[in-house]
Amino acid sequence: MKLLIQFCEVSLDNLRLRISNMNKAFPGVKALDDVQLSVKPGSVHALIGENGAGKSTLMKCLFGLYHPDSGSIQIDGEFVQITSPINALNNGISMIHQELQPVPFRNIVDNIWVGRFETKGLIIDEAKMKEKTELLLKDLDLAISSTTLAKDLSVSQLQSMEIAKAISYDAKIIIMDEATSSLTLSETEHLFEIIRRLKNEGRSIIYISHRLDEIFEIADEVTVMRDGKYIGTWAIDNITIDELVNYMVGRELKERFPINIVKPCDDVILKVENFSSIDPNSFRNISFEVRKGEILGIGGLVGSQRTELVESIFGLRKTSSGTLIKNGKQIEIRNPRDAISNGFALLTEERRATGIIPMLSVKDNALAVSYKKIVENPFGLIYKKKINKPIKDVISKLDVRTPNVETEIKYLSGGNQQKVLVGRWLLSEPNVLIMDEPTRGVDVGAKYEIYKIIRDLAENGNAIIMVSSEMPELIGMSDRILVMCEGRLAGILDHCDITQFDVMKLATKYSDN
């Protein structure tokens, strides 16, 4: 007998979910303004909009993480009050968050049943939980042992574990927030196979993504939000990508990438020679150079050791060999402090985990590496007037949308958080900027703004190293692309020679070895 429960008893003429007149305000921000959402049974409903549009706030209200100021929720025609995540789960609503938070040193069984262990009398029934877990994994076509520790799972396997957990609650509404942001193409296709199976069982998927091509592959309907308001809902067959983008940003975006009007000069700012990680399973013998005014893209599949390479250049990871030459002189970087003092900056891949300090203000986040430089007095005293001007200048230059500089950064949209982090490094006045997935989780409008910032930095003579998993971004922004495979340098492509086929060919060059 299959554990997965079918939900086909509800007529497709009815709605699985209806949210009406939802409002939610935070200090200085109206996050939701009379929003509505209608989702059918057995469908994939995409929810899209720029960062700050209110998508996550709406879903957090639906899942009980936030309490709306007003509005109603109906599930299968019945009005419900969602007061907490437990209450949401009991009403058949489950949410898979963008930032997965497994219990790393517990196995899949414990992660799925945490907080609700099966018992036999006063004793936890390990055998029953293991049996149910293995049935879930089998039904989802997941070839993973139920006893595997969460820390040993790949990102896609963690996503799959979270889906199995959602189904274990008999969820009929599953919210997926940026589910593919860290997945490879093959992993994404496997996720889509699972989503299609869930849909065929009559479950409703609310799918949030900034990757519009995915929306057209997997969704039946799409709802657009902008500035906390409901803009409209369309059948996916009745709208185009360009129309969606226009509805999302409220204006026409004629170009995806800023035009490159200045070509890099021949002056080499940074030369990396024979870099090898201290970890024998990581990168080895990597050599390349970056010129003044150049954007050097770094491409490759997940696991190709791109992040490990750039973090080692910045002093976050140890190397067994290698030399750094900056402006013709050999330098030694033992830690991030050495890197910063040598004019390096690193925008990390995981904005929430290693970028922002959520409980601090926009001002404090922007000044995190520059307080000492800006204060410049022997007593270490901080003069408010002295620090306010550079903060306001960088916020104005980068068009950071925030109520004020004292607003806690956690209340800003992802795109504005990213711009604050860029501003943090601009205040340190670097000339080598390393950007690891600079637009991950950022909407199409904010992406263009960040691209413009990157292009301006290059045109001002800085050297940019940009790691990206998005092929159009990599090709559209880079002057050259360094491609990695299995920790090795597979090749470097000049802009005039770059095609997606050539990048992918190099990205799989050593995969069969």
C-alpha cells in the first residue's frame, strides 16, 4: 500500500487555495497591499515578482510565520485561521524554504520525523519510521539510503529530503521557494519530475523562482506581484517572458545586460600561478591572470571547485602551493585581513549565511569592513557625521531602496541586501573584486542594476572575477571565461569565441576520467 495520499477527490472546478485581501505592514514598509491568490488542485502555480514584491511575505503569512494584519484564507472552500507553522501543517500546507536547514548530524529518517517521532508506548519506534521513510523515498524515485546523514547529502538530495518530509505531513499545498537556485541542470530536471508526480496526485505546488525559463517549463499558471500588490494571474500558455518581465518591473527592459563600451587594457592586475588546495579532492594547478578593466567569468558545473578557488585567493581556505602576483609584485595572503589590505574584496555565494548581519542596520552592514578606515583617529572613536556621508553616498550610487540607513538589513529585499554588500566592499576601495554568484536569488530588474554596477566597476579600471552558474549571465557579462571541471582548469574562452556549447564542453572535459 502506497504511503502517498491522493487528493483527486476535489473537483478541478473548485479552488484548492484562495487568499483574499491580504495586508501586512512592517515598520516603514507595507509589504502586502490587498493581495489575492487562487490556486487550483493538481496544478503548479508560479508566484513571481522582483525582490521586495511581497512573495515571501505572502507565503510566510500562509505558512503561519507571519500574522497578516487583515485578509482571509480558504482551503478547499473552508475558511481557516493559520496561526503557526504547526497549524499550517495540520491544514495540509508545507513549505520548502530557499535556505535549507537540515539537522546535519542526524540521518534522513530523523530529519523527516523530527519533532513527531513515531512511538510504541513510551519508546521511539525506529523501525516504523525507517519503513515509512524508505517508502517515501521509493515513491519519489530517490536512490538514497534512509540512514545517510544529512551532512553527507548533496543540495539536490537535501531538496528531495525536504519534499519527502512535506509529503509525510500529507501536504496538499506545497510551497517551493527558489528550489533550483543551487541545482545543476540534471538535478533540476529530476526535481521537475518529482513536481509532475506530485501534481498528478492532485497536490498543489506554489513555485517561486526568478528563473523565468523554468516557469514556462513547469507551471500551469503564473501570478505576478509588484511592490506588495497583486498585478494579475495568467495561464502560462497565454503570456510571454517579455510580458511577464514588463509586469514584474513596471517598465520595459530592452536589454538583459549593459553594453560593454570600454575594452580591458593589457595591464595585468592579478596573476594566479599554480594554485592548489590543501584538500587533495579540491582544485589543483590553476593558473590565470586578470587585466585592468576586465570581467573574468568563472564557469563550471556544481562541484567543479570554483567557490573553493576564489575563497582560497581571498585567504578563506588554505593552499598547498601557488603564487599571487599583484601589479607585478608577489604578495602573500594568509587570511581575509591580508586580502583586504592588498585591495581584494569578496562578495560571497551565500548572502544570508556569510554576507549580511541580519540583526544590524543597513549602515552597520555597509561599514563592516571600513569602520577603521573611515574613522581614522588614534582613539578609535566613531563620529556619526563622518560615517553618515560615505554611507549615504554609496546608498545613493547603488540605488539601495531602504526606509533609512538605520533599518535592519533583514527587512530589505534580496536585491537590496546584495547592493548593500557591494557597497560594503566599495567603501574598502578595492581594485580586485571577486563576486561569487552575485545575482543568486535576485529578480530580473535588480539583476540588471547589479550588472550595471559590475560593468561600471570594470570601466573604472577594477579587475572583476565573477563566478556564475547562470550561462546567459556568464556569457553576457564576461570578457573571458575560465571554465573548471573536476577541480582542474579546462580552458579559457575569449568573448568572441564564447558559446554555451563550448562552455559546457569544457565543463565536462574531465568528467569521464
